[in-house]
Amino acid sequence: MVLRETQFALFLRRKVREGAELNTVWAVLISYLIGSIPIGYLVVAKWHGLDIRKYGSGNIGFTNVFRIVGFGPGLIVLVGDIAKGVIAVLLSKQLGGELTAMLGGLAAIAGHNWSLFLGFSGGRGVATGAGVFFALAPKAISLSALIWIVTIALTRYVSLGSILGSIALPILIIVFYDSWLLFVFGLLAAAFVVYRHRPNIKRLLNGTEYKFGDKFQR
């Protein structure tokens, strides 16, 4: 009798574990699809009939949208991209625990950077990444955002603000949170952002990087 109960308990544990693993897979897939929604591309195409990838820096993020079509559409894109990250993390957290939420967040950033709907091209992952960390580490991302704002105010380089804010994020996570898992995730997210800013880094070094407020001819 005891043996049968033990076998049944092991069976239940295995099924629970398999269910949790399946939930994590679903969380990652759904989060990637959420992140893949190219809000910048859709907003500009809908209201202005343009392919934002063919103008300015060619990026689908809010900075390039702001440069090409104005503040209003740029703000919509910024809020939308942040919301993608928040939604992905909250949904993933419902499907699993802390690790599932982080994996879902990482998938959302990857989806934004390599969108399924744009032939696996996309943005830099800054706003979506910010949304992810607003849901996971609000204190750290708030100070990281402050670094971003101050850098832009002093230099007018959005890319430099994004890079410095991202690099600061893992350090701020150590300061505010007792979680090595969250720290490692912060490092991965920061690496994503810096990697996607390689063209911007080259332009910064060459002195040819676009500044916030610069306008381009359509």
C-alpha cells in the first residue's frame, strides 16, 4: 500500500513538472509573438503610408518614428513597445514562476529585435526591455531610465543614453535586489541592447550619430 502511494506521488510530481515545463514553453512562444508586433512599423504605415525602415536610421523604434513623422506617433510607439514588455512578463508570471517571467521577458525583447513579422529584423529592444524590467525590477529600471534621460539632455544622443542606461541596469539590480538570477537576466538584456546598437556605436565613434531633434527629409 505504501509503495503504491509513493508511486502515485511520484507520478503526480512528474505530471506537475511536465505541466510547468509546458507552461514555460507557451510563455516563451507567446511572449516572442507579443514582442514581434512591430508597433513602429504599423503606426507609421497606418497613419502616414510609409515604411519607417526606409527612412532616417531605418529603425522601427520611437526615436526614428519621432524624427520622421513627429512626436505624437513617436509617443504611441514608445508606450506600445513598453507595454509589450510589461504584458509579456505579467502573462509569463501567471503561467510560471520568476524564471518563467524572465524567460518570457527575454523572448519579448528578442521578438522586438528579430520580429517574425518583419523577416526577423526589428528594433533595438530598449523600450520593450524597459517594459520587461518595469514589471520585474521597477526600482532599478527607474534609475536606469533617469540615466537615459540625463544623458539625452546633456548630449542629445538617444543611443548613448540607451547604452549607458542598459549597462547601468545590472549594477542597479545588485544594489536593489537580492537575486543573482535577476542580475544575470539584467546582464543578458543589457548585452542584447548594446549588441543591437553596434551601428550607433560606430556612428558615435565617427561623430556622425543622429541627435535627438534632428529632422530628416522624407
